[in-house]
Amino acid sequence: MSSKNPVRTMPRYVAEVDEGGLGAVDAVRIGERKSNLWLDAWRDVRRRPMFWISAIFIVFIVIVALFPTLFTQVPPNDECFLSNSNGGPQPGHPLGFTLQGCDVYSRIIHGTSTSLSVGLIVTALTILMGVVIGAFAGYFGGWLDSLLMRVGDIFFAIPYVLAAVVIMSIFLKDRNIWVISLAIGFFAWPSTARILRSEVLRVRQSDFVMASEALGLKKVRTMFTHVMPNSIAPVIIISTIGLAGAITAEATLSFLGVGLPNNIYMSWGNDIAAAQNDLRTNPMTLIYPSIALSVTVLSFILLGEVVRDALDPKARAVR
Amino acid sequence: MTAYVIRRLLQALPVFLGSTFLIYTMVFALPGDPILALFGDKTPTPEQLAALQERFHLDQPFLARYFIYLGDLLQGNLGTTFSGQSVNEILARTFPNTLRLALLAILIQLVFGVAFGLIAGLRKGGFFDHATLLVSLVLISMPVFVLAFVAQYFFGIQLGWFRPTVGPGAPWSDLILPAIVLSALNFAFVLRLTRASVIETRQQDFVRMAAGKGLSSRRIIPVHVLRNSLIPVTTNLAADFGILIVGATVTEGIFNVPGVGAELFKAIRRHDSPEVVSIVTILVVIYVLVNLGIDLLYGVLDPRIRYVK
């Protein structure tokens, strides 16, 4: 209150704001750190050892996938000698040989990029399809919502590995990383779309969305600038775990014999399938690629769990 | 309830039509000769080609062909394999085994998943909780065929506790190991879901109320906590069943259980596309029906759901 105005005194019936301790409620702390969902999540995540363990594993897997020759000089497919068939470890061949006499270690190292590429392409594809479809359904509502969600129900009604089996059985002649990724991703998007839709429905009620529309922003623009950034967190969570699922799906398809062709691509699923007949005599040929596969999948699942705990307050409560 | 049942039935109809149409379209509307595509990497003789073109009514327009196919499907005519076996006969022979395996697996996953999840949830943060979380994480990370081989090698071959492979006419005891493998992933999911659900339910007002009016925990936990925690587990059964279908294909194939899954497994490896498509269609139809059943069950268990549009 400025000194110019005369001060009017009133009898007080309640304590001064400062006396009652209510001032602390309204006080703005100047030195407070900036905070939003993502910063909070990062602060939560970086304190947790699980995050660093999974991150280190994933960085290592990415390096192996990008630069396999840093880890092995042995070509995975070319220098196979039947004289080495099912042979034990030798200098330079630490994990022994497959039935065909190929180097197990080298095949595992070179198989990393196959698994990772399929995982990443499928994830990108499901995010793209799920986000676009879920956002349009949730934000525009009405008949578009009903139509898109019923289509989603139909795709959801076919377990995506089975659908991929059918697609791959048809595309037997031209199987490559793109075809297998499309085959998996084409049926894996409905869960992403459903989650994004329900999140968009929630965010759409917010005041800032109404403000944006009231200020005359176009609907599509409001959706992309205000609704989407606030509803994307659950998609990130499900996609990290979905990446692990896609890697498993590729290995399963290759294991079933409708995945990637054995002679062109190194795939852990193929190696496991090739080793299964010698389970009694030479189990390690099967165990090693299985370990590589499981550890890769585990890394992404761990990361997904850590990210979920950080982004989803409900999950944190249960932790 | 009647309105709810009718609404669910009406919702299931387009899903049934849509999913069969989708599979049919994938096979017959893709670029290239669909009959040649059915043969995969094999080359058919002209006689085979002509017979197949006749059988799939390729002279008719596409939609008409779909309805002929749907009519066959509804009448229970599922076509034949390359070797001329009727898919119906194969299914009739193999289905009982798959049913036994699936029932056993569902029993294992529910009994152990709910029991372990309940204990873990009640003792949140304790040793048992951490141990089961770790085990479930490992189970979730292991693809079912890896788990199958590991189990087959250690329990079947090394330790000799179970027969490593099952044959035709096997007793229930032989199915225990494949059933454990098949249920492992769902066991982990059921465990985690029950645990989270128990933790959440225990904080609900009605549980505090029950404790407040002096009920013993011997009554609160089974009646108030567990029953309400089972609702999300029931809803998730549909997703579990999808995992079970894919898992059964791999598990039966590896353990040589003479079931539908093993038949599909062999058909995939033989590249016998007609058989693959027939079996996948049947499995999808079963999946849609099971989903419907679980939805109806959900309406019975949780009356709130009947009124949500």
C-alpha cells in the first residue's frame, strides 16, 4: 500500500496473514528449479541404478549393432568349414562353432543389428500409425472416432505374431528387414492408438485447449501444438516395452522359419532354430544366442519400466 | 444386463467379419498371383493350379469370393492342406490336446500368479516382493522358445524330471513341463497385475472402513481386497489368451505336443500356406469368441461396466 493513500484501520477479526502461517501458501520461492513432467521424470530417473544399468546395456547394444567389426574380425557366414561343425571354443573363436561350422560369437555380434533395426522400424511404425490414428480419433471424436476405433478393434482381434506369420508366409520370396517390420508393425498399432486416444480425450478437457480454440487456432494446429505434447507420455512408455516385443516377434518369426532368410541376414532366431536339433549334444550353440536375445529384450523392458515409473505417478505409487 | 449382452454381441459381429475379411484380403488381394502365393516357394503343376483356381472361385468377383469363403467357414468347412488332408480332421484330432495344455497353463498362471501377486502386494517392499519382481522380469524378457529350450534342456535332459518331448496319447503328467513354459509369461503378467491391484485396493476407503469396523485381516484380505483385485486380472485374461495362442504354437512345436499349435508350427515350417491360413483363421475366431466371453464375464463381475457406453 503506497504512503499517499490514507490508511484506514479496520477492526480485525482474524489473524494477519503472516501470523496465521498462511503466507507460506502463497509465497513464491524465487530460487525454485524449473519443473515440468519431463524434467521431473529425468530427475527421478537419473537417481535410479536400474536406469543406468539398462542405459549402459542399450548403448553397448547400439554400438555392437553399428560397428560389429570392432568386436569380431571373423565373417559370420563366409568362413564356415564343416570340419569345425559343432566344435568347441578355439583361440579367436571364443564361443565355438555351429552345426555348419560357422563362428557362434561372430554370428551373435552380426545378428545384433538385425534385431535392433527390426525393433526400431516396428516401433517407429507403430508410433506413427498409433499416434496419428489415436489423435484424430480422440480429438475429432464423432463418427471418425467410432470408425477408427472399430478398425482398430479388428486389427487388435488378430494376435500380431499370427498376422505376421500369415503375411510372411505369403511374402516368402522377398523377405527382408522392411517386409518383416511392416508385417509386425501393421498389426501392432491398435494398442498405441487406444492409449493415445484415451489420453487425448483427457487432455482435450483442459483449460489451455479451450483457450487455444477460443483464440482461434485451427483444430489441427491445436492438436499438434497443445494436445499432443501433453498426451505423448504413455505412448513413450508403451513403445519402449513394445520395442522389446518387436525384437521378440522378429526372433520368433525367424525361429518359426518365416522370418529373415538364413543365408543373407544374421538373426538370433534363425541361429536358435538351427541349433535346436543338437540340443542334447551341443546345447551351448543354442544357449549363447538365447542369452544375447534375452539380455537385449531385458534391457529395453527395464528401460521401459524405469521410464514408466518416472512418467506415470500411478505406477510410482505402487512401486 | 440383457442390453449389455446385446451391445457386446453387436460389437463382436463387425470384429468377426472384419478380422476374417482382413485375413482373406491379405491372402487374396496382395499383388501377384494369389494361387502362386499360396504355394510359397514351391511350384505347382498346371493341374494343381486349375484345381485351386476352381476351389477358390477365382472366376467370381472378390467380394463374392469372400462371402463364399465365409459361408464355408460358418458351415465348418475349413479346406484342405497341400497333401490333401482335411483341416477339419486335423483340428478334430489335435484340438483336445491343445485344450488340455491350455487349461493346465491357465490353471498354473492363475493359481500361482494370483497367490504370489497377493503375497507380494501385501508385503510390498519386502524380500518376497523383490524376488518375485525380479523373477517376473526375467520371465517377461525370455522369448517363449528360449524358455522352452532351457526348460527342455535342464528339466528334461539334464535333470530328467520330465519327459523332454510329449508324444501322441500322452498322460496329463507329461504336459506339466510344456504347460509351465506356456504359462510363464502370463504368470509374470498376472503376478504383477495382482500385486499392483492389491496395493491399490488396500488403500481404498472400503478396505479402511472394513478395518475400521473391526474386521480381522483374515476376512478383509480374501473378501474385500482379493475379490476386488481380481477384476483387472479378469479383464486382462483376453490379452493373456492372445499370448497363449502364439505361445502354444511354439511350445507345442518344441515339446512335440500333438496339438493345434504343433500342427500350425509344422505347417509354417513346411510353408504350407493353405493350412497356415486355415488354422490362423480358426484361432482368430476362437480369440474373438473368448474376448466376447471375457467381456460378458467382466459385466457380471463389475456391474459398473454395464452402464459405461
